[in-house]
Amino acid sequence: MAFGPAAGLVLVDALTSEPSLQGYHLLPSVRGDLLAKLGRLAEAHAEFERAASLTRNARERALLLERAATCAHGRLPPQPR
């Protein structure tokens, strides 16, 4: 992320209109991460919840809901390893 989360968000937002990515859970997950880094926690919370609703993997869903809950409590979610 050489140019920062705001520049990354612009790029990711350009992908949201791509029909083949509409149901791809990682797109809202990345948006949530960038929004959290920008301190826009309410928006990040919504994106993490949306990502969780799109995945079929239980572990990914749990992780995304955990990140959403962290944002809902006004804290930055831990960065994935």
C-alpha cells in the first residue's frame, strides 16, 4: 500500500461495479480493512458484515464478524497475518 489506504479505497471502489465480483466476499473485506485504516469504523463494520454474509467458509465468516464487532466497539480491528 505504497500510496495509503485512501488511494487503495479509490481503486477498490472502482471494482465494485464489476459484475463478476458482485458476490466475491474478499471485495467488501478489503473495503472494510481500508475504511478501518481511515478511521471510518461504521462503514468498515458494514463492509465486514457484508463480507461475512457472502462467504461459505465458517472460519472466514467468524473472522469477518469478529472484525465487524471490533469496529462496532470503536476500535481498529487487528490486522490479518
